[in-house]
Amino acid sequence: MKIKSISGNAAVSLKRSISSGTEEQRKTVLAIIDEVKKSGDAAVAAFTKRFDGAEVSAPHISEQEIKEAYGMLKQDDIETLKSAIHNIKEYHERQLSSSWFYYRKDGTMLGQKITPLDSAGVYVPGGTAAYPSSVLMNVIPALVAGVGRIVIASPPGKDGRLSPGVLVAAAELGVEEIYKMGGAQAIAALAYGTETIAPVDKITGPGNIYVALAKREVFGQVDIDMIAGPSEIAVLADQTANPREIAADLLSQAEHDAMASSVLVTDSRILAEAVRKEVDQQLERLPRKEIARRSIENHGCIYVAETLADAVSAINELAPEHLEILTEQPEALLGKIKHAGAIFLGRYSSEPVGDYFAGPNHVLPTNGTAKFSSPLGVSDFQKRSSIISYSREAFEANAGKIAAFARMEGLEAHARAIESRNREED
Amino acid sequence: MKIKSISGNAAVSLKRSISSGTEEQRKTVLAIIDEVKKSGDAAVAAFTKRFDGAEVSAPHISEQEIKEAYGMLKQDDIETLKSAIHNIKEYHERQLSSSWFYYRKDGTMLGQKITPLDSAGVYVPGGTAAYPSSVLMNVIPALVAGVGRIVIASPPGKDGRLSPGVLVAAAELGVEEIYKMGGAQAIAALAYGTETIAPVDKITGPGNIYVALAKREVFGQVDIDMIAGPSEIAVLADQTANPREIAADLLSQAEHDAMASSVLVTDSRILAEAVRKEVDQQLERLPRKEIARRSIENHGCIYVAETLADAVSAINELAPEHLEILTEQPEALLGKIKHAGAIFLGRYSSEPVGDYFAGPNHVLPTNGTAKFSSPLGVSDFQKRSSIISYSREAFEANAGKIAAFARMEGLEAHARAIESRNREED
């Protein structure tokens, strides 16, 4: 793992050039979407056979399949899922905001009405990336928001089945509409509907390049969440931190993906050297060491800053997805951190604590976008409507100004709409 | 204006197929962005000369130009601007949300930190569409959110000047960084920066197809607001409403754009006929009657529903940008309206009241996207960071579950990061 010295406003960046797909892939996705719009269920079944190698005549998961999934999970794992659900619900319930209104002295009422989306679709990848935590982190905010209809789509294995962990997580949350379909065909079916699947208003959840491209294409027809890049962690530490723990946390991101990025920013060269040594040693013992090694070599870095203040500046420049603060007084730095998706304070807040369990969402802005984006949350499944109820008194006092403003913008019919209320005959 | 009868779950839609630009236009935009990235200020100046026909050596607006703009505006219009600013600020201040945190019994602290964006750029179109209200509606939410640096870009006329209304609106809001530049070159300069213009984190504001395409291209590098479609109004009215006022309001949308859509939904055939007659008569007297006529003929419609309940269902299906409720008891229907960008209650809440003056934002979701999108607001210029501070007690009680969850997902390094804290030697 390389070590770099930085000082002052050194240029540091987490930005990796992430593939946005080839023209060929985009064409494939457009063709799949067209086919699903045209032939509905039959198109979805044909693509499932072609891409997933599975014969799926009825994509809707049955009660029997849910029962079997429960049988395949350890009781302890089911209990763990339940604890995680409890924590994640508790946190997201705090995100709920209320409709509000206020009256002006002239009797005018102004307000903002919060309404949940009618429906949401959650995409869950298949294979080894079929994470129950993806189900929890996407479904729970929608559930708390009050979304009436929540749908899950996930590609089946060759045996025509879905991951039991995914099914149990969905069942524990009360989601009954689960479809065995994946890829661009699933996104198209969710956005445009088929004979048996009603369309949804928003699609969230991670996926491969075809899923990401399909989400981009259907955006506007439905809403989508962000297109997530590979995962990242930045650790901000001083000489009081434990190098073994830091190395373990850096490697937990690195094992996700060769494009993942793990960064340490510290004011202690001794710590930097110790962490580098620990990373080398621990890496060797990891089952996914080839992935983790490529990530650390290509996208990992230890920055040694002259002062802790410089280190904080560097963190704000990086705007990492995950930030761990492992200093003597982590809370004291919280006010200085402007840009990070999730902030983990102190040694007991190891990043995996937040991945599944603590409560906050694990769908976070990546690749420096924490400068302007937020974690997935309840507000992503609700929307606001403005309310204006002008009183007669307010109208009469301001009609002249409003009409004048319209004419200043050259919009005569706007002015006349106001003046149509002012006639004496009323 | 056509009249259609509907009943029950009749299919009604505001969706118009809106141009997303040609391949040729997209290539032009990509070339402009590349050129600005490469040659910075020189490229911007060259494009300004080519597209706007103006020689602009220093694009930054001077104090002298602001002073001249004030001299060109009527004192009354300046007062109107000030009143509008007061109202819009008051409303948006109600949208502010606070950071929060809570403690669990085991000592764990969880929270959410709200941080304004560092910087935002507002695009204001030129020519006859250089609306001071665009400045107010985009800048005020950013200002209230606490954005540190707000920049305006607007294309100059052939004389190298900007609209005095735009300049005065900007000056009244304290925006000092105003650039005479437009089109894709302005979006590129704001997203990537030049020698003299620092990049911003988010770009909002309306624009032509080149501006819209450029915003799409730079999305990810910076955040953008929605790509707005043409304007819409839906009026929900019963027999108590005034046909002359409804017609005037429908026409106020229609004058914006031949693609604008004006719709009345009513349970009264008598009202429907009367509104049709009024629209025909008032249309003839409008300065922008050619635009308004095309809008009304191609995208206007009066729907007559069997019951008021059916009319409400139709409104929720339409999900209009603007909704006026002109019934005997408009407030009584508010709870039944699920999808609308802004809701105007009663005859004194004519839609233009909200366009400039009342307080809520006029940047609203169009083309049916009110089903999942919200008006522009303070939250668009802030972002959330999750905070996790796990206590030792909580960690020790849950470390086993967290590690088990990681292993259930096949991520061994995640489990080991947790277990690295559990060693006895600590």
C-alpha cells in the first residue's frame, strides 16, 4: 500500500473512471426494453431463459418457495436478520417528516404536503451478490415512508430459485410481490409493466452494468436512485488508533471489488507505517485476497498530513462514502467534516457495523458525490406538494404587484388571469 | 378546446413526447464540453462570440453593470421584486430541517447531519425567457440552505449585456458572481471550472435543449436539478366555479409554450361548455395568441367526469405540475389529492399568484413526474450524512451477530474487521 505525504490543500481524490457501458451494451439494453414493452411477460421469460439459463413460467414467488427458504436458513441467521430489521426501522422512522402549513396575518395559508409514492420496485442482484442486506436497506425506507406497494425483482439461478436469504429478508418485511427476473428485462418490466406485473413509480437497488444502463434509460418514466459506483472507505486516524483494526477495516472494503478504494489519512507517520505492515499481513489470510490485493494496490493509499487540520481538509476533498474517525476525540471533529456519506466514530464503530446492523442506510453516495448527495432514506420514497390558499384580502392587496411582475416577464395572459378576478361585477 | 367524458378509472395523461435532442445535438454538446475542459476561458469566449454574437472579454459582471441595471428598472418593479423575495424567503425558511441524533440505552449514538453544499450554479436563459423569477426561485432555496458560494450564468445579448431584471434580482439576493455566458459552454464551465471560474457542486435552472443535454452529460461530476418539461395546469372545478377565471388561468399556462398543457376536470357539463366558450373568446385578445392556440388545440382538454370523486381520481392519474381546486370546499379535497407539484386552493389562488409571489417554488415536476418528484426546495441544496457511534457495550453484545451477517453474505474480511476488536490483548 503506497504512502504519500500531503500538506495544506493537497489534491486528493477518490474519483475512479467508472465504466458507463459501451455503445454495444447500451444498444442491447435498448433492444431488451423495447422487447419487454412489446411482448411483456413472454419477453421477460425469454430473456430469463437466455441470460439466467432458467425456465421460469410464472415469475411470481409462491408461498411454498418462501417456506422452503426459511427451511434453508439457520435459526440464528433469522434472528440476526430480525435484530437488523429492528435497528434499521428505528433509525429510518426518525427520518419521517411531517406535512406543515402556516397562516399569514392576511389570512393566506401556505404549506407543504408530504405524500408517499404509490409504488416502488427494489432490484436485488443474483448469485454471490444476492445480499439480504440490500433487501433491508432498500425496502425499509420505502416501508417507513408509507409506500403502498413494494415489489422485489431478482434474477433466478439456473435452478430457477432465488437466494433464501433474500426471500426470508423480504418475507420478514412483509413484501409479498417478489419476481424471479433480473437484468434490463426486470427494469423494463418494473418501469412499463407487463400483463401480470403492474408498473412502479420508482426503482432502486444495485445491479450490473446492464441494470445500471436500463435504469438510466427508464429514468423519467419512473424515478431511480443513484447509480452507485464501487465502494470506498476513508479512515481519519491519529497516533492513538490501533493499526490492526484500521488495516482490517480497510481490507473489508477492498474485498468487495477490485475497483473499491481504501484510504487512510493520518498525521502520524508511525501509524502509517504500522498500518501498511498490517495490511500486507492480513491480506495474505483473506479468502478474497486477489480482489482485495488489486483494490489496495490500484485504489488504496495512505496519506500522511502535516497536521490533523490538514487531514480533515483532505477528507472533505475526498468526500468518501464511508468515513471512520479513529482519533483521541472523534466527536470533536464531527463539526469539521462536511462531506461523507456515513461517519463512524471511534473504534467500536467499525464500518461493517453500519453495513447491516446499526440502523443507518448502507446505500451511500460514492466516487466523491457525497459533496452533493445523501444516503438513501425515507425522503427518497416520499414527495412534497406545495399548497397555496390565498385569502381575498391578500389577493386584493397584492394583485397589482403580481400582474406587474407578469408583465415585467412579458407574460400578458398571466397578468390577465389575475385581473379576471378583479372585475367589479363579482 | 375539446371536451371528453370520462368515468371511473378512465385513462388520462399529461404525458407529451418531449424531445430529448438529436444525436447531432448531443455530439455538438460533447464537443463544446471537451473544448471548455481543454481551453477554459478562451473556449467560453469563442463560443459566446459564435452562439450569442457577443464579444465578451471578461465574463464576470461588474459593479458598474449592476448599477446600470438598477437605472433601467422602474422603481415599482424593484419594490415588487423585494416583496416577492420576502415571501419566497419566508416560505423556504420553513423547509429547513435540523441535524438530529439519539442515544440507545446501550450508549450507542446514531444521527443524521445536515450540511449545505459548498457551491451552486444557477443557469438563467437569455432573451425573452430571461425571467427574474428564475433567479429568485433557484437562488433563494440555495441561500436559505446555507450554500456558501452561489454563481449565476446567463447568455448575453448581442450587445454583451444581461437582462436588467435578472441582474437586479441577483443583486437583491446578494449574488455577486454573475457570468455572461450561456448554452453548453456555461454548463461545462460551471461543472469543470476554467482559469477564472471555480467549479460548482450543483447546477440548477431551465434552459434550451443544448443546456438540458449538457446538464445530463455533466451529471455525476456535479449534481443537477430535474430536466423540466413544458408547463402544465390542471383545474379541478365544480359548478360553483367561475368560467371566465378558469379560462384565464388555463390560458396563462398556454401562453408559455405551444407544448404547454392546460386541462380542466369537472363534474359539470355546463361549466365545461362555458369554459370552452370563454377560452375561445379570451384567446383572441392575447398578444401571444398563436402560441396559446397551438397549446390549447394540441395539449388542452376539458374532461367531464361523472362524479367529483372520479374527477379527483383523474387528477391523481394526471399528476399535474400545477393544480387549482375551484370547488365549493377546496380544502375538503386536499386530503384526496396525492399527486401534484403545487396545489392552489380557491379562486384567489390563481396560478400566477404562485409563479412569482406567494412564496412556494415555481420549479415543479412536469409531465406526470409529480407522482415521484417534488418542487425545488431547500433540501436540494443540502445533503445528509449518517452518524454512527457504537458503544463498547453495544459492540460486545452484537459483534457475534454482525460477523455472522457478514459471513451470511460471504464477506469474510467484514467479519474479521469486527473480530479484530475482540482480541483479548486489548
